[in-house]
Amino acid sequence: MSEVKLPEIKTPLPGPRARKILERDQAILSTSYVRPYPFVPAKGEGVWLEDVDGNRFLDLMAGIAVNTTGYNHPRVVKAVSEQAARFQHLCFSDFSSEPQVSLAERLNRLAGGGFRVYFGNSGTEAVEAAIKVVRYHTHRPYILAFTGAFHGRTLGSLALTSSNSKYRKGFAPLLPGVVHVPYPHPYRPPFGAKPEDAGKVVLDYIEHLFKTKLPPEEVGAIFFEPVQGEGGYIVPPAGFFGKLSELARRYGILMVADEVQSGSGRTGRFLASEYENLNPDIVLLAKGMGTGYPISAVLFKEELSSWPPGAHGTTFGGNPVAAAAAMATLDLLEEGLMENAARVGQRLMDGLRSLQTDFPRLGDVRGRGLMIGLDFVKDPETREEDAELRDRVGEAAFQKGLLTLPAGPSTLRLSPPLILSEAEADLAVGLIEEVLKGL
Ligand code: PLP
């Protein structure tokens, strides 16, 4: 299918086979599952996905920023098959083995060195483990996080998540001691500030909190997304997190970079934190790291590693097959995929920005590498969020054979596999232009 140049929609969507599966899905699966549109995959190749009715889609969402190397990269398939043929599990919390040790060494090198590594299965588990590292090491009761943040949905990480109250509704009380401050959104700055002051007003607010309400000596960590994901693919102002890190260090507060979505090469560098030369105390990875296999990693600085054997662990975390998938993914990232994400991402972003002249209600196009958000507004002057328009664009894109996902109040997010080619990026721009013209 890699020679195929265009999406192909042969049936009304959903097609008859997809419809049947979705009916069964509705009858048996947890009602908590979201189905933003009725896509049921059958197989994938590269950045293309075919549904069970034979409709072909260009994938610009990668299973929410996961399938770094596409759907069936031969190097990943080989690594996984070979490891599966050797052994598939032995509980890494109890027994060491080579694939995971190599992976930990590699992650430490890629993240700049000086870390120890803990493996989990998912992003939220990485966040939970990081909360425990912070608690164990600092004995401090408070954590700072940002509004709009998404850190997961287990009860600890959920206390940090604040992108949408639907995630919290019905689950209180959550982990106590979490204080949220606004994310410095340059397009919609907090406190009515000018865009150029978006970072400053947040820093001032944090200092104000430290003086009036939140003793900084009792704050263990600041959890942050270097590019906010679920909140709307928001790139913070240059220098913001550097200044915040300085403030944090003054009080012995740990900086925890949640790179679950922005890491693993998605922004064109291994970590999005690298754009600001941040040196976080703890780095969290999941999603794209295993190109679809469930694996996450907590990288925490050597000096934070004071907890004893048994203080934390899990049966499946660091599964060797998932570790093999991650090693193959990291090989490919270092062999050119990160560079591809930077180059093709810039081309995609430039193409999308060129659409704004004719479609001013595409108010903002922002991002880094292949983490790109399209923010739809009711009026480009007021920048009022237009969730309905965003949803109509997403639905119309789906009908044309383009898979995207919503993020935040009014953003459509594009997070394709990092193997996206320039021609595929141009195709995506053309299709989005057609969608916008058709509305
Ligand atoms: N952290 C960030 C930044 C995320 O984007 C996500 C998921 O979207 C998570 C944590 C939670 O990851 P998971 O869904 O694997 O639990």
C-alpha cells in the first residue's frame, strides 16, 4: 500500500463491517470509552490505515501520538518477533534481563545522562511512579501543575490532570496537595496579559503564591508538559521553563518533565525539553517510545534514587518484547526519524499556516516538529474558541480519509507517525484545505 498516493473511501462511513463491530462494541465495552469517529482498523502500512471495509485513510494521529515508526515497520516487526521467540516475560521487577538494561542505558544517554530508570506500562504509571519518587525523596506534601495539563487518569495522576473537568467528575477526593497554575498560552495569555507577557504573568503568579499561600519549601515538584498536549498543543513562550527551573532550584523543588506525548522524537528532538536546554530532574516517557507496544519510563536523577528494593514495582512493566520494540524505535529515531519530524513538521506547519489567509477562523497554527495544533476560533480578533467548528473540521476530514484528533477546547491535533514524508505532508495540507473550503 506504500505506493498508494491518496486516501480512498469506498463505502459510506462507517461501512457495513465497521458498523457491525461498533454495535457489538457498544453492547459490551465500558461506556467510558470515547469514539470520536467510527473508525475500525483492519491493517496499516507506513502512515496509511485501512479499515475493515477496505477504506484507506492517511493517519495524522498515530493512535494519539504513539506509532512513531508507522504501523508495521520491518525493523520493529523483526525486533519484536525475535524477542518474542526468545522469551516474553519474566517480571522485570524481580529478574533483570538484557533488553531492558540496554534500553535504560540508551534512554539515559539520549536524555543527557545522570539518570536511573524505572519502567512501567503506560503514561499514567510513569506519572504515579514519579509522584512516589518525589514524595519519597523530598517528604514534601505539595505538587505544582498547570491548568490544561493532562498527566493521566489514575487517581494520583488525575489529581494533576486539569484539561477537562469531565475526567475528574465523580472521582473526588483525589490526591491532596496539588496546586494548579495557568499554562503560559501565548495565543490566549492568562490574566488578560499581552501575548509577549504570557510567561511573565505566570512566573509572577507563582512567586505570589509562594509568598501568600504555598510555602515553597513544602513544594516537592513542578510537573509540566514542555509542549502541552491534550490541553491544545500549546508551545510555551521561549525561556519560560528555564526561568521556572531557576525559581524551582532556589527552593529545592524538583522539575518533572512529562514528555509522555512530546518526547521520543515527536518534536524533532528526543525531548521537547531540549529546545529550552532544560535539565529536568525527572523525565517521563511513554506513548511513542515503544511505537505501539505498552512501555513507559521514568528517568530520575541518580541523587533521587534513595528508595529501597520493593518500594515500587509492577508485574508487567518493562516487558522485554515492548523493550525490543522501543530499542528498534530509538535506533530509527537516531538514524533519521527525529530529523524527519523536524523537517517534515516544519513543512506541514508552513503549509497549514498558508491556509490562514483564506480561512481566518483557523486562528492559530502552532507546534513543534510533528506535534501540530490547529486552533479554530469564532472570530480571529477575539480568539474565542470554536469547539463546534473544530469538530466539524475533524468529522469532514474523517469523511475524506484523514484521521485527526481533537485536543483542548478548540484545537485539532496532528500527531502523525514520524515517518511522514514531505509528499504526504503536502497531501495532508491539500486535504485540509479541501475540508475547509467545503465547510
Ligand atoms: N502524560 C501526558 C503528557 C499524556 O499526553 C498522557 C496521555 O495522553 C499521559 C500522561 C497518560 O498516558 P497513558 O494514557 O498512557 O496513561
